[in-house]
Amino acid sequence: MEREDFDKVRDSVRSQCGSRVVIQLDRGRNKVDIQEGVIQEAYPSVFTILMDDTETSPAQLLSFSYTDIITKEIRMKLC
């Protein structure tokens, strides 16, 4: 992973703050969660997403690192 990749991902997430996204979370052992939310803030090392209410869980604020995107631990798509 190079610094340029990290900066590119961080700038992309910053420009999308306030946007609605669908996130695919890789939980390991062939387990994948798909959730929708809104990108709240972008900090130097992490960003936060406010997940929507679902039938099984209330709204929650989750944080992810930019390396999660680079290593494909999470995948994001704009709605």
C-alpha cells in the first residue's frame, strides 16, 4: 500500500461526506453484511458512517479506516 493510494481514498471519502452509501462488510468465513448509511465525517485516519435503523438493530455510528477500503475489508457504493 502506498501513500498515494491512501491519500486518494481519503480525498474521495471526504468529497462524499453527507452522501448516502451502501456498504458491504466482510465479516470473514464467508459472512457478508450489507447495510445502508450516510458518511458523517472524514478524519485523518478514519471516517464515520451513520447506519440506518433496521428491524434487528437501531441506528449506529460506525468508524472505518481508509485501509479497510484499500484492503477490501469493506466496499462502498453511492446510492
